[in-house]
Amino acid sequence: MPRATTLILMLAGLCASSLGQYNEEEDLAWLQYYLRQSRASSYNYVPYYEEESPAYAYSYPSATDTEPEPEPEPQQAAPWRCPHECDCPPNFSSAMYCDTRGLRYLPFVPSRMKYVYFQNNLITSIQEGAFDNATELEWLALHNNRIGSDKVGRKVFGKLQRLERLYMNNNNLTRLPSPLPRSLRELHLSYNRISKVPPNALEGLENLTALYLSHNFIFEMGASLKGLKSLILADLSYNSLRKVPDGLPASLEQLYLEYNYINAIPDDYFQVSPRLLYVRMSHNSLTNQGLSGNTFNSSSLLELDLSYNRLQKIPRVNTNLENLYLQGNQIDEFSISSFCSVVDVVNYSRLQVLRLDGNAIKRNAVPPDAPLCLRRASVIEI
């Protein structure tokens, strides 16, 4: 017999005699226990899977032959659990993805969550206390649902003292949620049914940098923007405003008011916002009678869109302006003084794009000193 075969048989016999000293059932139990302990010590986070027991129980109405009806009331669960309706990636344990799942209710939100996504569902209400356990939330996405203002708990957002971004665009809101946490930096409420913004609706939001209220039915803003000391962008386009909001913040850089019914702007309206870069007021009812001589003579402005209004003359603009859109008005005169008060080698406009098409100006009406004043212009449409 070969030496290698003899060695194998000797080892096999030794193992057999050794195993014979122990009960096989005890060995199997010990092995299972060892494997369980090994798995438990290998992972700090235990994800929830559908084949495991539910993370928390719902209180369904009693039924015999039918499946439980939706709209359940979730009960409290262990803070690390993930609802079975959602996904909580182990490599991003502070995020919970519940989007595009046909949900009609808000599942339980574990306390560790910072980013929660409920968009693209059929949610109609936010019950009081829905986020009481999730006080660490920073990012809450509820857009593209069916949430109405009357079905939002009065203090449901006020307790989220770390919330920075709230997305509720494309719902059925008729008013702004209130109160909102002071930590909020972005508020997205476009494509709703809001008609009025009371003066105190945004009170205390000193950290808010972006406000999106486009595609609503707002006819009055009052001075609701005035106290927003950090506001950079305000989108109020596609509403029913007949006047500009009172008192712009000094921090404002972008103001979008297109597709409203505004016909006048107060004197020095933009002077209180020395950082203002972009103003878009196309598709309104502005006339020259509703503007002062220096309404748009702001040294900070880079882009001004006044297209599709009722202007008959080119309003005076600052020489620092780079893009001016005036197409679709009733302008019949090319006045070089609107761009340059003095025309020489040193004084000229920084304008790069000028749109005057769709007006009554004729090409031969351009004054001879226009090339000297508008020497930076690369696009002039008449």
C-alpha cells in the first residue's frame, strides 16, 4: 500500500475515534450556535428583508376572507428597523427610499434617518406626530403626491429642528405649511393650489436660501419675503400677482416673476438688493408709465428679461448689464441713451445679448453711434 494512502487512512481513523467520543446532536447544535455568533459579530447593521419577520406591526381592521385595507396606523418599532415598504441601503443607513411604490400612507420613519424619500406616491395626509421619532431629518421629499393642507398636522414639521430641505411641490396644498423649522434652507412648493402668502407665513426662516412657489394661484405676497435674511432665490413665476412683493431681502440674487399680471414697479425697488443678478419679468403687463427712469439702473444686474410686456420704449439700464430681453413688446424706437448716457471710448455698455425682435423697430432706425456704445454685444436681434 502506498505511503500517502496509509497516512490518509490513519488520519481518518483518528478523526473517527475522536468524533465517537461526542454526541452527534450536540455537535450539530454547537456548530449552528457558532455560525450564528460568527454572523452576528461580522455585521454592525442588520438589514430588514421581506422574508424575515415584520419590522413593526400595523393595526388593521378585522377581516375574514379579504386582504387588509390600506391606510393603516403604524406602531412604534425598534429605531434601527426599516419598514418593509421601503429600502434602507446598508451602505447608506441614514437614507430611506419609499418613492414610487403606490403608498397611500406614511410608513414609520426610524430615528436614525436623515434623508427620506416619499415622492411619486398616492399619499393624501401627514398625521400629527408622523416624524416625532425622526428628529434627525435633514432632507424630506414628499413631492408628486396628493397631500392637502387640511390633512397636514399643525405641528408636523415644527419639531424637525435639523430639517434643511422640504419638497412638497406638485400636491394639493392651498396654503403654506406652518410652522416651519428655522433650520430650513430650501422650500419647494411649486405646482400646488396656494392663493395667498400671509405676512407671517415665512416668519423666522432666517436660514432659507431658496423659495420655490411657481405654478400656484398666488395673488398677494405682501412683505412675506422681507425677513428672509439669507434668501438668494425666489421663484414666484406662473402665479396671479398684480404687484411685486413688498420689501425684497438684501441677500437676494435671483428673482423670477414671469407669467404674472404685474403692471408697475415702485421707484428704487431693486436698490435694496445690492446683490441682485437675475430678474425675469416676462409675460406680465408692464408699461413705461408704471416704471421710473431708474427702475432697472442697478449696477449688480447681469440679466434682465422684460419680454412680452407692453413697453413702448427701451427702459434705462445700467452699463454693467450683460443680457437684456425685450422681444414681444411695443417698442418703436432704438434709444441709445437707454444703454449709454455718454458715448465715447471710455464709456460703453457691457451688454452682450440684446433682443428687440417682435417690436415695431425698423432696422434702419439704429443710431450710428450704437456700435460704439454696444461694442461688447455679440447678439443683437431686431
